[in-house]
Amino acid sequence: AGIIAALSFSIFYLTFSSNSLPIPEPLSPIPENNSVDVLAKNLDEPRSIAIYDDRIFVTEKDGLIRVIQNNTLLDEPLAALRAANVFDGGLLGITLHPDFSNNHLIYVFLTYEENGELWNKIIQITESQNKLVDAKTIFDKIPGSVFTNGGFLKFGPDKKLYVGTGTVSESSHLPQNIDSLSGKILRLNDDGT
């Protein structure tokens, strides 16, 4: 009864009150020429992007790394990886090495299934002219989940790779467990150590 009374009062107040709710003002004026440009269409569940000069690298949930170059989506993907088909998993995060212009290293976070269990791993990819040259797993066996895998990748100013991992429901992998890789921010060298 108390909940119904509170809802009724709220509806009455919002409907018949002469005082309108204040609308926040923008922090800065919006420029007159503000516009949105569509760079690519028909991407299949894009998850993350990394930008370098005239290229945008995009991960798609199903395991493809797509490239948008000079505002055009290239027909051929840079890579096709085998990703688990789960709600909040697949090919998730992507980032470029701080020295990408010289070493062409790309890092991705992938959810995969092995013997009926879900796991995540970090793959280091070497590319050349938007094609995969080499790929190797540099960090593996991060607990996976149907719903929460994390997958955020970013190099810090210390040139370390920071990785956000998700949580899983098994009690042995709680984020509070220092021995578990679940629910953590990992700090790695660029080779996965």
C-alpha cells in the first residue's frame, strides 16, 4: 500500500505540478556546424575500436577484426578468430602497441570455449597492410562467463598493458580472491609477462 501511495503521489506531482523539473544546461555551447558522419555500416555487433592515423580497427563479437581506412570499410577483415558465441563474450577489446608505427602490434581480448568451459585470452597480432602476419596468445586462462567477461585493453603511460577482466559466478573465482584472475585489472608487459 505504501508503494502504491508513493507512486500515485509521484505521478500526481509530475502531472499536475506547476513547477517543471529543471533541465540542465550544456557545459559548453554546441557549435553550429556540429554533425555526425557515418564511417561504416553493416558491422556485426562491433565491440571496441582502436585508431591509428587514417585507420580504425574494429572488433566484431563473432571474431572478426575489421578495418575502416580513409572512411571506407574494407571488404576483407584483418583477421578472423574463433570466438565463443555467448551473450557478453566473443572478440571484445582491442588496443594498439604504443610503438605501433614501427612494430604493427595489435592486442585483442577473446572469449573462447574449451572442453565445455569458457575462458578469455589476450592475443598479440602482427599486421602489415591490413592483413594478419602473425598471431600468438600472450596471456590465457582468464575465467570466462556467459554474461561478464570484461575485455577492456589499454596501454598506460608506463607502457604497460592494462586489462579489465569480468567476474564469474563460481565462488573460487571471486574478485576478492587475490589468486583469481576474475574481476581484476591486470598490469602486463607487452609480451604478456
